[in-house]
Amino acid sequence: MIKEQICILITIVAYLLIVLGIGVYCSKKNNSVDDFYLGGRKLGPFVTAMSAEASDMSSWLLMGLPGVAYLSGIADASWTAIGLAIGTYVNWLIVAKRIRCYSHIAGNSITIPDFFSRRYRDNKNILMCISAVIIIIFFIPYTASGFAACGKLFSSLFGIDYVLAMIISAIVILGYTTMGGFLAASTTDFIQSIIMTIAL
């Protein structure tokens, strides 16, 4: 390894240890199931928005969008970014506030399937099952693409085995998430969003 690769590796290892530390710290702040799944509903709008965007667009924004720009030109990438920005803003403006308020009213719903089931008084939990299956179907490829991006990053930077890099990434992500819950995931996403903004 050359000197630059060693510096990058040290930085990445330090970052991974920091996010695991955040998981440990947040685990001590979680006193209930509501705290674990929703951060006690105490996150402010800025942290929530930055966290949501970092988790929504992290690997796509840093790896996918530049690839689109390289492959098809800046116009396609620009229109994609503009469309996503408008869609995200409208979602936060119209949908997010309403779901946030009503989820509290609808029996303190924790998940979207739970929200739909309680919102429409589905005693048989049919809506809960349908929405859970839809989430599983679409989030498995989404999560896999995030792990694939981590694998490609480590593989291209250090020549580390692609599968090993994905496994290490998955262990770290699962580690801080299972320890600290939503608060840990939001905090690490917020930090990542700041890093992504500076990098972009």
C-alpha cells in the first residue's frame, strides 16, 4: 500500500469506529421502545431532513449520479437531480408533516405498516401485511445496493476483496443500528450528510 492509501484506510477505520461509538452512546439514551424506534420523537427538522436525505441518496448521489453524468452528459444528471429535489421538497412540505402528526394520533404508530393499519382501522392487519411485503421487496435491493457501493469503494481504493468489504460494511451498519436504534442511524446519517455536502 502506498502512503496515500494508508492515510485513507486509517481515516475510514477511524470513521467506522466513530459510528460504532455513536451506536454505543445512543444505546444509553434509549430508555423505551419509542426511543429506540423513533428517537423519542425528539429529533429536530434539520437533523431529520439531513438524515433522511443522506440515507436516501448516499451511495446513489456520490457514485450513481456522477456515473450518469459521465455516461450520458450533464443534462441528464441535472434533470434527474432537479426532479429529485422538487419531489423531496414536496414530500417534506405536504406528506411528512401530516404523517408525523397523525402517526402520533393513530396509536403512536412506529412503522409505516403500523400507521396504515391503525389509520384505516384495519383490525385484520391486511394493510400492515401488504405494506410490509412491499417494503421488504423494495428495500432488499436498496440495502444491497448500499452494501455493493461500500464493497466497490473498498475494493477500488485498497484492492480488498469485494465480498469481504461488503460484509465488514454490513457488520458496522448493523452494529450501530441494533445498538442505538433510530437515534444512532439518524446521527450517523446526519454526519454523513455533512461529509457528502462538503465532498459534493
